[in-house]
Amino acid sequence: MTTTFTTDTSFTLRFTATPRGARLARRLAAHQMDAWGWPYGSVAHDAVELVVAELAANAVTHGRVPGRDAELRLIRDGEVRVRVEVSDVRGERLPGPAPEGAPLADGGRGLVLVAALAEEWGVARRPGAPGKTVWAVVGCPV
């Protein structure tokens, strides 16, 4: 697999719906943020990397269908914001927060982190394809 990092306004990666694929998505998103001028260790870089990690982990944990890939897309909005989109094929399994009053519940906490780091986030049906896209817009001041 050859991946080219660009200074264009978007980056798209199809990755296997496995934990290894989710790690790859996080690492390549980190590299793309650096290529766009947000260096490793900067607040914007680390915020986008964490959002990608959480959404990719959710996609491979809750949206996995054997033999079907997930997709990461980063869209740069000038020097101020990056939109993170992670798509999977399980449109019937929508994300939600951990149940109230269940501090030891398995799951839901990653979305709390996403909500804290993002200006906004949500879920959309995939046009022309099965599944859903979970997206988050992260403010990225220079």
C-alpha cells in the first residue's frame, strides 16, 4: 500500500475494520496533520489524532462486518478546523453515550472525549452506500 500525504484540503483512507486498521488510521491521520502544518505534539494535532482514534475504534468495534472496510476522511477548512469522518457499514448501530448511572458500563466514554474536543459532532447516513458516517469538527488554531 502506498500512501501519499498532501497539502490538499482532504485525505481519505480505507482501512480494514480491525484493531490494526484503526491504529493505522490514527497513525496516518497524525502524519497528515503534520504534513498540513500542525506538528506532532501541538494541541490541534493531538486533538484530531485522539478523535480519529476514538471514532476508528468505535467503527471497528461496533460497525464491523467481516470483509467490509471502514473509511477515514479528513477535510481541512483552511487553517482553523479539520472535519474528521469515519464511516462503517452498520447503519443500524448508532453511537450513544454510556448509560446514566452505570459508571462501569462497557463503552460510551470515547464519545465524551470526542464531544469535549470537537466544536460539534454527529452521525449521518452514507449517501449511495450502506452504513453511517460519524463526524466531528475539531478547531485547529495555528
